[in-house]
Amino acid sequence: MKRVGRVVAWGLGGIVGLVLLVVVAGYLLPVRHSSTASRLVTGTPEEVWAVITGVEDFPMWRTDIDRAERLEPIGGWPAWREDGPSGSLTFMMAGIEPPRRLVTEIVDEGLPFGGTWTYLLEPSGAGTLVTVTEDGMIYNPVYRLVSRFFIGYESTMLVYLDALEARMGR
């Protein structure tokens, strides 16, 4: 019986040690990160601009949201809420230079993350090169570690760009 107790104690100690290692490693990673992803899509910058700013149509082409609705402006900037499998997020446009540059910002508080996405639209041949740069913050150390090493900072941008490419009919 003593042997079983020791095995259980070592097992629990190992689990606690692993959790502690993950938390400490997460705290050692920076809260802020910057990441960029690009995609060449069919259409002019004006056509792409209409799609990426057409909030009401987001659920028709984006696979990561079920519903989107415009809200009252926040600080004078256009705002909207997106609802999806991961919950709700509220955004505002924090910089608008049609049809070249758009900055969106998460405005919800109390989330384990936050930040901005900057979209640059550049004509390229018969299409538009869309570059998205995420300047993000991940406050929770465990989520920070998982995002950095397992999910990847670019994963959400790549899902978005895949959906945009499909919407634009490349």
C-alpha cells in the first residue's frame, strides 16, 4: 500500500511540476507580439475594401463567425460585434484610409488577449495583395505559451485570409 501511495504522490507531483513549468515559461514570454500574414486575392483594392469593411456580410464568407452586427460608434469610430463558436468580440475601426489601409482594434475588456489588426491592400497584377499585421497582447501566461508554441500567432489571420481568398474567388 505504501508503494501505491508513493506512485500517486510522484504522479501528482509530476503534474503539479508540469503545470508550474508551463506557467513559469508563459510568464517568461513577452505579453506583446507582432505577426504578419499575406495573401494575393482576386479583385481590386476597392473591391477587397468593400468586402473587409462590409460587417453585415461577414457571416456569409467568414467561417469563424456566426453573426456580425454594427454598433454605435466608439469614440467616433465605426464599431461592430462578432459572435462565433469562441464567443463574442467587439471591435472598432481605429484607422481608415480607403482603399489602402484599415486598422481594427478589439475593445472588449477583461479578455485574456487584445490588440489590433492592420490591413494593407496593394494592387498586384490582376489582384490585391492583402497583408494583415497583428499587434497583440496576451495577458494570460498559459494562453501566451499555447499561442506561441502550439496554435501560432498567425493562425487566426490565416483562417481569415483563407476565407477572404475564397470570397474573392481566386
